[in-house]
Amino acid sequence: MVKVAVIGCGYWGPNLIRNFNELDNAEVAMISDLRPERLRTMSGKYPKMQVTVDHNEVLNNPDIDAVALATPVETHYPLASTAIKNGKSVFIEKPLTASVNEAEELIELAERHNQKLMVGHTFVYTGAVRKIKEFIDNRELGNINYFDSVRVNLGLFRPTVNVLWDLAPHDISIMDYLLGSEPEFVSAVGACHSGTGIENIAYITIHYPGNLLAHIHVNWLAPVKLRKVLISGTKKMIVYDDTEPDEKVKVYDKGIMINDDEDKMYSQMVEYRIGDMYAPKLDTSEALRTECGHFVDCIINDKKPITDGEAGLRVVKILQAAQLSMENNNERVDIRCIRKSPATLSSEKMSKSSTSSTSMAAV
């Protein structure tokens, strides 16, 4: 029985507590949050759990095997590094850290102390994304032409991170898992409409080797909620709409054929292929339950997590490159040069002290 502690009982922490507690081989033995009222609420639901407003009691407790962090990104590195040094595996909600430098150091720490480091890229564990991965790996789509996603809503404006760091990790982690290759360049543009200086809309373009292109649109200031991904292949195309209650994934046997007959007019060189559309059956298991179970299984059976520290690092690299591009008027950034960089957001947007009590407040 793996004893798990959850730090952060705001929006997402209670979901982690519920799912870890419902596993047969794990239990949440301890939770921490700066707000006593949140701890009282959770104690009412789970009276056997030990509660504390001091996260150090969790990190220094020798009976705790693993720690799950549902706290602001600027707290991830100090909390996770201490937990790992104290002999605990760590599950961190996205994104892994606030900089590439911190992510690389956490990976090295976990390896040195023989602890598991896993990132909460929850969408990777959905039946929809796993089914799309099957299609891609089985070459049913052919060569991938582009990955295009939109994630917008009239959203939760955050005081310490912009929309890029809040929403884009979801789509970047999906993209990273599905495409299975590392990009070369990133460019991004964003804007703030709230007067806070924190961008609430961003467009990110990711360039892969060859003609593979990815584009991600994230926005807190939209009248509707959209969660849609389009993936185009040379054989078939996929539309993944996470807001659909049933048919979240639709496969289209559509595309183009290029006729290289030099005697034909240019307008006749591109021919359209229109075939069937079908919606495959998906695993409807709760993604977070699958994710939490996978983390515990990796601890017990010494496995490598699907969304390990390296996967988290790849996402942070793209985020950091996009942030740098956004701060330099959409300048194209070579992601292969993002190594041991300074703090991700050099501006005041991410300069909150990670040691202050307020920065440890759970999300």
C-alpha cells in the first residue's frame, strides 16, 4: 500500500485525493493546504487523513512514500526537490516546472535518489488520445501534415501565470505524445486585454523537421468553450473534440492526391479524395484514475512513467521558447538551444517568491 500525500487542496487537489483513495494499492494518508477552511472541508470527507497547513510536515514525514503537488508552478521545484531528497516519489500537476533549468535539475535529482518523477499530463491518459496514438502508430493516417488545436473559454484569469503557461501545456503534451518527435523552432504572439500585463490570448507555432507544422491557440477571453484538435495525415484526418459527450474522435477518409502529369493544367494537378467518416469506440475510464493508478504502479513495480520527467521537460522547453518568442515580437526561437536557461518568465509575471507563504497557496 503506497502512502500518498497531496499538497494543495484547491481546484484540482480534491480530484487527486479522490482518485488515489479509490485505488486498491494506495491511500492518501496526509494532505496540506495553507487554508484551514479547505482542510476542514477535506477532513469532513476523509476523516482518516492527517491534515496540516505546513507542507514541511508532509515533506519530512518518513511514512509518506509519494507526494502529489497541486500547487502553483512557481512552487513545483522547491517542493518537489525537497520531497525527492527525502526519499519520496513525486507526481506534479502540469507544467513540470517554471523553467528548463529547474526541470533538468528535478530529473537529475530523481535519478540520483532513485525516485519516480511524473507529470500530470492528464489528457495523455484519455481514451480519445490513446486511440489517436494507435491510429498514428499503425500508420493509418500516413505521414502527419499538421497538428492544429484550439483551447479557449471565458476563463479563470490567474495572477502569476499567463494563458500560455496555464492552458497550452494540455495541448503541447498531447502533441508531444502523439507526434513522438522533437520540434526545431517555436514562435508565439500574445496579448493582454485585462490591464494586468499578463497575456490572456496566445498563438503558438511549432516547426518540426520536414513540412510538419503545429499550431496552438489558447485564450481566456472567448464567449464559448472550445477544446478541439485537428490532425491531418496523407491518408486520413482526425478531429478530436473533447467537448463532445460521445463521439469525441472522428476519423475522416479525406485528403488530396497530387497528379504530376505535366500535360495537365495546374488546376487539375490537385485532386480531392472524399471517403467515409467514422467514430471509433473509446475507453471511457476516467483519465485521472488511469493516471494515478499508473503512477502508483510505476512506484510498486519500478516502471518508467509514460509522462515522466523527460516528457515534462519537453513541454517546458516549448513553453519557455514560446514565452521568449512572445516577449521578442514573435521572433523564431531555436528550441534546440533552450538549455540551462534563466527563469522562464523574466518579467514580474513569474517573479513571485517561491519561498513566500502566499506562493504556496494551492490552485
